Amino acid sequence: MADKNSPIVVTFPVGPLQCNCTIIGDPVSKKALVIDPGGDAQLILSKLTELALKVVAIIHTHAHLDHILAAGEIKKATGAPIHLHKEDMFLWDGVAQQCVMFGVPQISLPKPDGYLTDEHDLGCCEGVAIHTPGHTPGSTSFWFEPAKTLIAGDTLFRGGIGRTDFPGGDYNQIVKSIRQRLYALDDDVAVVTGHGPGTTIGVEKHSNMFVRA
């Protein structure tokens, strides 16, 4: 039987590129994080209402448009601060150009309220940020030990890894990030990927065609 005090973890696809947005909340305090609000702000807000959770921060694994499109709307509706890694500010500031590139309606975003750093305490559900550059310079994964869950963004996928041919990408760096930081976690850790189905650390260690332990 699941521990009634275990964090609430709900993941669902949003936006034009179907980014996996995750809400992770504390069932006791009702505090929650919204991770990668890549669109469909009203859907995200309705999920929060259903779960009776209050957002304390909006955090991003990286600043490609499909992971950030609804950040401003969620902040406006909830008052929660926005956080991402400073090394992805060039992408955040260039969101209008990203929209043109991908043929989606242009938006503007508020400035982040704070910057994530490696080992940053996320202030909810015992979450910790892990800087995992490679897909972008500021790519960051989020580790929630009580939930045995890693939010990997576009760093690690089921059977794959994030693209490194966009500006700021670095193949050798993403391999190092996965091998040294993510594969250091236990095999049974659930991995929420940036797009598509989830996986576990153990499965990827032994079968990922790009990076094996």
C-alpha cells in the first residue's frame, strides 16, 4: 500500500509539442511545484484545483519553448515564482524567436524570479536540483527522494537522450551528465522524461543505446 504521506506526482502532456508537465505536491502541506508548463495553462490550473494543491514555485528543466510557454500564465494565475538555470537565459530571452522557428504564436515571458543551481533545495517534497548540461547549457534534472522520482526533462529518454544539435548543445557533456549524475541514482528510480513514456534508471543503465553504465 502506498504511503499516504508520499508526494503526489501527476504527469501529463501539454502544448504544441506535447511536453510532459509534472505537478508534484505534498499531501499534508498541500504545497506543490509545477515543472515544465509547456502550454495548456488552463489544463494545468484545473489539475491543481482537482488536487487541491497550492503552487509554491514554477520550475523548468530547460528553456526550450515547449517547456516554458505557459510559465507566464501560471505565474499570473497563482503568484508563484519562476525558476530556471541562469545558463539558459539566452533561450528564455529568445522565446519569441523560438516561437517563429517552430511556427507557434509568439509570446513574451516575465523575467525569472530566481535561478536554479546544482544541489538547489526546491523547497517542496524534498526536491533537489541536479545540473545536467548537454541538451542545453542550463539543463537541470529534479530529484525527489521520497517519491523515488527523477524529472529528467530532455536529458534522458526511454532508450534515448536529448538532442545536442541545437544552440548550446554538447553531446559529450550530456553523456557525462547522464553517466555521472543520473546513473548514480538507484536502479528502481522512476524517470519522468521530457516527452513520451517514462522509464527507470536501471532500464536505461542496461539498455539505453546512447549511454550505458
